[in-house]
Amino acid sequence: GSFYNDYDNRENKDLDVDTAIRLLNYLSYYWNSSKNMSHDKNIYIGFYGGEPMKNMSFIRDIVDYVKHMNMLHNRFSFSITTNALLLENHMDFLVENDFNLLISLDGDRENNEYRVFKNGKPSYDHVFKSINYLRKKHPEYFKEKVNFNAVFHNKNTVEGLFSYFKETFDKIPAVNELSTTGINPEKREEFLSTYSSITRDLSQSKNYETLEHEMFLNLPTVKDMIIFLHQYGGCTFRDYPSLVFPHKKGSRIPTGTCAPFSRKLFVTVNGKIFPCERIGHQFSLGYVDDKHVELDAEAIARFYNGHFDVLRPMCKRCYNINACQECLFHMEFKDGKPVCRGFMDAERIAHYFAEHLSQLEAHPYLYERIMKEVISE
């Protein structure tokens, strides 16, 4: 929390049920209309915090409301991300409503030292006890619906995390680095001492091939390879027109930024609306309050296009423009000019290709597995 300065002031505040329902009603109009581009797809209602289980009355009310919504084209599923401190109190409700449960745990007692109670005491023993209680009481649910997310830092390793979760819970965790966006300048030195690179850690592991095989899509190195093959392999197509007319190039939107609300819509406790939960709170695209929902499509388009106009000259010089994964909301601006960490000149793109081709040369099975299990899907 204190590492970052790109969020609203934190207060002891809960999202109001009526406000959330107002947003759901607003969205249901479009879900039930001819404008719906997600016909017959599952829509996930996800609960985040802080710790969302501190406001279980809200979750119960929303789940009940969603279950009684008249949906013509879609169905709903529920998910929650939790530190599991209150899991024992509410696990039966989660099981009854078939929640996808993502537990934040950074490994064993030593790995998890950054997760503490308000008084500074370690939370690991309490969390471990709750997880095992859930596993014992609802074994099938635990097997099918429970997953783990580990934040990678200077107190754990990829190999250690894999061994711990596999041996302790028979699970393979998602492993994510600390976000490097929105760092508080006063905390930068402390942040850098805490931050650790997954790629660097893997390169030093003696069991790299085992980890790569077992963890697969949970590793950023494999995800990077998938993007590389998808963009440069010459054997994948986004849609039927690109298959029929492979040489006809359409316009390219700068950066790898998602179209707003094409994948997610996120609302904060203050009623601010964002295209996802991973961006700074200064980039609100709308809001919902006790009276109405404000989402101005033309204003949002102007906001995106204005940023793209600034970024386009830089993107045109980038050798990796067609495989860009950089989000405009995570870029820094110095003297009004964008600074892109993913920008590639001729030298850097050559290194990028050499790195991935060397990895394929050293691990030829990886290509076959990606093509069969990921890209062909």
C-alpha cells in the first residue's frame, strides 16, 4: 500500500449496495440488447478489496440480486480474491454459490512475512489453518474452485513457491511481480529492495525445465513466448478476414492497450469506474453514485484518442509495434513526452528475437506445447 501513490485516500468505507445495483441495472440494459457482443458467454462478477470478506453483507445482497436478474443472453458466475483471514466464517456461502476463490498467499511462513495483522504479527498460521479447514470440509470444491496467487518479492523464489503449493495443497500458483507503476518517490528505495524479477530468478534455477513444464501458463516467460509466436510465427489469425486476406493490413492502434470495457469494468468503493483494476485511480472513465451512472462514450473516446495521438509518433518508430503489450495507463510522461519501457529500436528487437529463438532452440518441446494447448485454441 505505502509503496504507491496512484490511488484515492483510503478510508474505512464500504461500497453501497444500491449504488452497485444501479450499475448492474445500467449494464443489464446493454446485456439484454442487440448491442451485446458477448452472447451466451459467462459474465463474472468479481469482488476485490482491501479484503472483500469484511463486507460480506454486500456480497450476499449482490449475489442474491444477480441471481434474480432477467438475463436474455448471458449467465453469471462469481469470483473473489481474498487473504483468507475470514474464510472460515464464510466458506459455506462461497461453496453454495460456486465462487471461484483466489487466495493471496506468498508461500510458507517465511515467504509470507509481508502479510501481517494490523498489530504487526504474522498472519500465516491463521490463514493456513483456514485453508486446511476449507479443504477438509469441502474437498471437491477446494480441488475445482480454489486457486492461489503469490506475489513475488525478495523473500521467495519461483522454485520454492512451486514446491510449497504443490506439496502442501496440490496446486500450482499464479506468480506475479510487484507492480512497478505509480511508485511513491519517497518509497522507491524500499520498493527496489523488496522487488524481485521472476525471469532473473528462473534463469538461475537448476530445475528450470521442470518448473516451465509444470507451471507453464503461470510463468511470465511462457506468456512472453506465446505472444512472440502469436505475433511473429506467421501461423495464427485473429479472424476470418485476416485468414482470407493475409496481406491486407488494417489500421494499428498505438500500444497494446485494451479497448475500454472490452474485457472488464471495475468500480471502486468511491464509485469511480475503470476499464480494469490494475490502473491508477487518476484515470477514472466515469462514475456511479446514488442518483445515476455517468459513462460518456464520446468523452472516453476523446480521452483515448488524445493519448494515442501523443503516443503514435513514438509507436511508429518502434520495431515491436505489432506485438506491443504496453498499456498507456502504465506509461510515464516526462516533460509532456511518453516514456515507454517496451520501446524497441533495431538493436533491442534483434536481442528480443535472439532471446526467444534461443529459448526455443534450448527447449523445442515448448513450441509444440504452445501450439497445441494455447494458440490452436
